[in-house]
Amino acid sequence: MSDGVRTWLTGVGVALAVSLPPTLIAQILDALSDDDLNNPVTVPLSLLVMLGPVAGGWAVGRHRPSRPLLVGAAAGAAALAVVALLGAIRRASAGDDVEPFVVPVMVLWGGVLGAVGSFLGGRTARTRS
């Protein structure tokens, strides 16, 4: 396995390790709520989910791949694609409406956040070496 793929997998793993627990908690809370009102806990959980791609991108940037922003963006996008697909599957299986634009928007947002994290990770790697 090439170093680029290994770095990407590391970034995806870190991003999912940060994003999946709050995603699962939010999905459970959403499934248990009997009304359409948002639970006040979902905002902090959503922020934690968005930290996942940044953390994954940061891990990518620390490895200093040849194209850090691209690899970081790909790792963040892949992680939020998994998160968005899990949410869409859960909502569809519960008979709730699934907005068709949510998954592509989450993937794009994950790519942006992953690139930001990769940039930050590369900057901290340079200052310490």
C-alpha cells in the first residue's frame, strides 16, 4: 500500500473516530424523540461531528503527503460521506423524509473541513521540525 493511501486511510480513521460517536448519539436521540422538535443537545453534537474531518485532515497534514490539501479533503469528504449515508439510511428506514441534497453537501463540507485540517496539521508539523 502506498504512503498516500495509508495517509488517507489514517485521516479517514481519525475523522470517523471523532465523528461517529456524536453521530450515533444524535441518531439515537432523534429516533427516540416523538416530535419533530430539535433536541438542544444536537447543536453541540453537530459541532463535534464537524470536528471529525478537521481532525482527520490534521492527521493527514502531520504525515506531510505530497498533496496534503487534496488528501486531507478526500479524507474529510469520505468521513462525512459515511456519516451522511448512515443518517440517510436511518431516516429512510424510519419512514422519515430524506432530503436528496444532504449527502452531497455534507461530502463537500467534509472536503473543505478536511483541507483546513490538513493545512493546520502541516503548519504545526513545520514549526516543530
